[in-house]
Amino acid sequence: MKQETVHAEKVQIAYAGILAKATTLGIALVVLGYIVYVFQLLPLSVPIDQVAGNWHLRASEFHHKVPGAPSGWSCFSQAGKGDMLSYISIIYLGIVTMMCLVVAGFVFLREKNVIYTLFSFAQVAVLVLAAAGIVSGGH
Amino acid sequence: MGLKNVRARLLPGVLATLLFLMPRLALASGGAPADTTAWWVWVLGLFVFTFLLGIVAVIAGVGGGVLYVPIVSSFFPFHIDFVRGTGLFVALAGALSAGSPLLRKGLANLKLALSMSLIGSMSSIAGALVGLALPEKTIQMALGLTILGITVIMFLAKNSAYPQIGQPDALSKVLQIYGIYYDEHLKKDVDWQIHRTPVGLVLFTLIGFMAGMFGLGAGWANVPVFNLVLGAPLRVSVATSVFVLSINDTAAAWVYLHKGAVLPLIAVPSVAGMMLGTKIGAKLLTKVHTNVVRRVVITLLAVAGLRALLKGFGI
């Protein structure tokens, strides 16, 4: 019977390392942010009742009726509010993969693997453009 | 034996009937008037519901995202825009949590994932933009048809643990897509390579578009394409699917964030409930009859798909 051998490449180990740490931090941030939000430990930009009273509307109509609700990067202008803090923690989850891909890109670069260095940074570029709202309908 | 068979056939039927009838008593999403139930009742209910969904999803061997969107949009008063935005984060959080050990063990292959996700992530952005621009009824109809299609795939697909392929194609050689992993079942190393890479690229473009449009995690499509079309071993397909999903869903999630279709009040209990449920489900995996649960899930999906389709027709 063969003993288990790990065949993961260096780049995979590097990606896994940053992914594990970033995800653990993300889960902690999401939970903490939500506690601050729903228990109203900080003032809110929009009362919870107002959000719940309009969550049956289309997103565009919702923001028309509830103008202060977080959307895109607008949350950082009011980062001291409880609901914005919770929103920022969700935004963080959208950044984790980008961080991992940047690390993978540099490992591929060090290994002189041209194809996957290009693929990694091209993938980061697509996600950054989406995050910046350039290709994702942001304002 | 006989009793077991009756239970296995009866349970999905009873659940399906309940699911079909209950949303008529609860508030259906989309255009429904604001209700008077306290917000925390819905939020707590959502947490409990997604927790149960997480347990069922992992036992049935499906991603939580594909169950979340059709079922939550049937049972809860949230608009389908918010349900789709949250669905992407539910799938993303699950993929991020599962990812690290799969890479360390060499089961997931980053080169295979990156090759497919680059084009898939672009199409998922396009899908999300289209999905948020289309009228609600059209989305409901398309979602219903997609979910019914997924039900058929789940019912019919017979994955192959170790597909035999002839020669790897030229593109997969250029892209260095091959690997080796230790198979705990066979107790030996398994070498693998893939074929039909160009076909895979076309299919992942379509999958990305649909994932973005409906806010579904796309494991239901990624795995059969990796396994049955490209010829990757099942374990490699399942593990690599997690990474394609994390990249494609991240791209589409930004569209939903920028369009304001993610509400922390809904997203956080969903993500937390699903992640907790998935962990419990993984522990229960060896103790429950997975075939019965899988049948229940397929039935639930079929009914949720049918309901979405009827909603699309205004029925």
C-alpha cells in the first residue's frame, strides 16, 4: 500500500496559504460587522426597519426609495456607520480571490512560467476592473 | 427494505407538495407589498433555513448556491435581485472556505482553473449585467427553465470517477494542463490529463454567463464539464470547480455590489447559515442515506424551478 504523497505545486501551496488566512479573517469580519449592525452598536445610515420595509423592491427602486443605503464603494464615505461596516466586511470577501491571484502571479513569475504569469495578472485585471465598476456598471 | 423504499419515494413527494403550496401562504418575492412581520423574524428564519439548506446541500453533493436562489426567492419576501446578489456570496463564501485544503492536497488544479475562469469570469460579468437589466418576469422564466435543466442534469448525469481519454489535445499541452494526485480510495497516485480543451472553453463561457445572470454557484455545471467533457478525474473536477466558482462568482458579485443588489441584512445570515450547515452536513455525511437526501434535493429543485417558471408567466 502506497503512503500518501502530496503532489501540490509551489504555487498551489502559496495560494492555499493566503486563502486560508484571508478567509478566516473574512469570516470574523463578516460576523463582527453584522453584530455591530443589527445590535446597532454604532449609528446606522439607514434604519433597519426602512431596509426591511423595502427589500421586496427591485434593487434600483430600493435605492431610489432608500437613498442612503450602501452600494458599491460608497460605504467608505460613511465607514463609521454600523450598516456600512457590515457592507465593508462583505466587500472584503470580494477581494480575497484577487489577493490570492496576485500571490499566484508572482510565484508563476518567479518560476518563469510566462503563460500563467500572464493568465494570473490578466485575471486580476478583470476582477479589478469589475471591482472598480468600470466593466460592472458602477458609478 | 419495503418500508425504506416507501419512505424514499414518499418523502420527496410530501416535501414537494409542501414547497409548492407554502409560498402561497408566505409572501412571494417580486412586487409583493411590504409585510408587517418584524424584520428579525425574517432574518432569523433565513439563518435557520440556510443552515438546513447547507446540511442538505452537502449531503446531496450539490453547492448551496444553486439551491439558495430558487428556494429563497420562493419562500422569502426579498426581491430576486437581492436573492441573486446574496446567492453569489453564499456560493463564494463556501468556495473560499473549502479551497485551501483542496489545493494543499493537490486535488484542485490551479492551471486548469485559471485556463477556464479567465473567459468564464468575463462572461459572468456580462451575465450579471444582463440579468439585472432584464424585466423580472423574464428572469423568473429563464431561472425556472435553468433550474429545471439543472434538475435533469442532476438526475441523468453519471459522473465517471476515472475517465479514460485517448490523447490530450494540443491546447491542453500548451497550457500545461495535466497532473497527479494521491487517491485515497485507490491508495495510489493517479496521473491525469485532459482533452477537448477548446470545447471546454466555450462551455465555461456559457456557464459563467448563467452563473452571473442568476446568481447561482455553478458547481452543477463545472463538475460535469471537467469530468465528462474534458476527461478530468471526478475528484479533480469537484476540487477544481471550487476555484473556477470562486473566481467567476467574485467577478459577478461586483456587478451586484455596484448595482446595490447586496443587502448585509440578508447576505450575512445567509452566508453564516450556509457555512455552518455545510460543516454540520459534512459530519453527518457518513450517517445518513445520501440517496434519499439527493432525491429530496432533486425534487425540491424541480418544484422550485416550476414555481419560478409559473411566476414568470404571472401564474
